[in-house]
Amino acid sequence: MAEDLKKMYRTVMDDHFPPQITISFGDQTLVYKKRAWKLTDESSGELIEKGLRYGENPGQEAALYELVNGNLILGECQFIEPGKGLTSAIAEGDLIQSGKHPGKTNLTDIDNALNVLKYLSIKPAVVIVKHNNPCGVAYGSSIADAYERANMADRIAAFGGCAVFNRPIDQETARLVSDNYLEVVAAPEFEEGTLPILSKAKNLRIVRIDRIDMLAEYTEKRFVEFKSLIDGGIIVQQSPINPIKTPADFKPASVEYKGKTYAIERKPTEQEYADMLFGWQVEQGITSNSVIYVKDGVTVGIGTGEQDRVGVAEIAIFKAYTKYADALCFKKYGIPYKQLVTEIQRGDRDAALKEEIDKATTGAHGGLVGATMVSDAFFPFRDGVDVAIKEGIRAIVHPGGSLRDFESIEACNEAKPQVTMVFTGQRAFKH
């Protein structure tokens, strides 16, 4: 049975989707071409041409299409035109090592990492994605530093993930990557000597995306989003545009309630503005409901896909604590925190080791002291703000617009030390 499962996960399916798809919007037409790559058949050794390995799960046929013709304009919105391909335009020469051959999730992971990276072009940055959600995002002084920070933000989730880089990978970075298990590595280029290091992991998919250096262009380009319903129906929408480009685009939190003005009393510092901007850009690629915490250009805790705002704020705090403890344990003893716990239970290690890590984690509030809280929608009650303030966060970003915004502002002003807050004026839902 185990061998059958392994074979199932490695099998590249045939798909029966057409070589071309044409979509008409009234009298305007978009033309999409199906993509495929040459690979060596494991059983016959012959060179064959295949598209995606499979969809989200084995047994689901899937196909990748690239927009190759048509210029769509609806109302005053001009959608992205052909010739701007990123993930959909990966050529055979760019698929440097195909590993187990890419499937749907591998490519959507790359795509969502690029969706975040398009806002982070000013410094070396790395986004590590797992199941289409960022698990670690970081700026760095170098691309190696950015990778190390992003990986240590959540080593556990990064295992088997997709790491996308906005600068060429050098040998130092390649060595760091080779110490971990990843499914996908994508970058604008791979410097001399890096591929032999990366290729030691035979199942790693190594992908070059040569337009990464032009990602900033995509921040203003809309595309058409399709959501298929179980009855065969389709919902169509424009992709969102993020209005926050600089700290000046944030609005100091201020509202009127029953004739009284409630305004945030402490203005953000320069570093807080930098983290606010970084966090809001990362938020664009996270599944809603979401709350994240960032500090010094790196994610501290990421809460995704929850139904209530205070719940996801608490989950992100819990994750910050667990990731902080794991990072401490790994740096000190070279093993994951969970492994330390198991070895203590077996009597192989002293329980004092865990107690020391737990004490340090609690003392640092999981790295949340001085962090910035970012929410993709407003806080309906102040409880979401209160749970974060207790952990020592110093700044909050959210769209604003709640009937109880005044309560959240009061919570910040009452905090000791005071917490600052800004509004974005636009939510960032992503489903």
C-alpha cells in the first residue's frame, strides 16, 4: 500500500483539457495557450511532453494556461495584457530541475509568493509559502540573510514549502537552502556554483523566473479572477489593487462617535511605519480572516483563514510563541522543540532544558514585544486589540470602519506604554 501511495504521488497524469481556451467578454476575446514541458519518463526513459503533474490531489487532472492574445478593457479598467507572463510563462529552460515534476499547488505557491514580493522590491526579500499561504516573509541585508530570517520565522511550516527570492541566489544562500527540505525554489537567477549545491536534493524543483526584477510593475495591473461554483456557475471579479504604497498613505486612526472625536494619541515611529508598510504588503497574500504580527522586517506570527477576528489574533499569538520556542531550541541544541519534548519524556534529556526555553519564550512574549499587528479587516470589538496589547505590541494596522473603532482607539490610548494605530481605508480580503 505504501509503495502504491508513493507511486500515485509521483505519477504525471494525462490531462484532457484543450490546447487552447478562448474566453469572450462581450465582443472582446482573451486567448490562453496550454503549457507543457519535456521530461524523461521514469519507466521508459523516453523524452515526453507533459503539463501539470496533477491538480491539488492525485487523480485530479489539471492544466496550466498562459494568456497569449487579447487586451481586455471593461469600464475604465484595462486588465493585464499578454507578454507579461510570470508563473504561467515558465519555459523549459527555466525549469532547471523539475524534481517530481510540478503540480498545481507548486505553481500557485510560486504565484502567491510573487503576489507578496511585488511589493517588496526595495530590499532583498524572501517569501516562503506553504499551501498558498506565507509562513515566513523577511527582508534582509542580503538575500542569504533574508532567507535565514524567513526560514527561522517558522521552520516547522517551511518544511516542504516553496521559497521565492527577489534577488539571484548566491552560493551562501544555496548552502542555507540545501540544509532544509523544500519542494520549490524560485529566483530571477542562480549564480555560478549554486546549481550543484541545490541539485543534491533530487526532488527539488528549481525554477528561474526572469521577470522577478520587474515585479513592481505588477502592483498596478489588474487581472480577472474566476471562482467556479459546484453547480457549474462562475463568479468573476477584478483582482484588488493595494492603495498603500508609502507610510504617507496610512491614515492616523480617528473617528467620531455620538458627537465625540476619538483619535490615536501616539504617532508611529519611523521603524513602526516601516513595519506597518511591510506587514500590510505581506497581508495581501494571506487567506482571510487573517491577523499577522511583524517586527523589524520579518513575520513573527501569521494567523490565516479563521472565522472570527479575536480568534485569529489569538492563534497568531500562539504560533508566535511556538515558533519562538522552536527557534530558540534549534539554535541552542540543533533539534526542534517538539523533539526536545519527546526526548525529555523518554528520559534522554533533562527537563530543565525545556523549562529554560519556555521561560525565555514567555519572557519575550514569543518575540511580540515591540511588534506591529496587521489585520486584513476592521476589529468588530476591542477584544482583538486587547489580546495583542497584552503581549507588548506597539502598533496596529487595519482598514477601520467598525462601529466600535472608538473602543479600539481607546484601548491603544489606555495602554502602557501607548500603542499607535493607523487605518488603511481598504480591507484586504483574500479567499
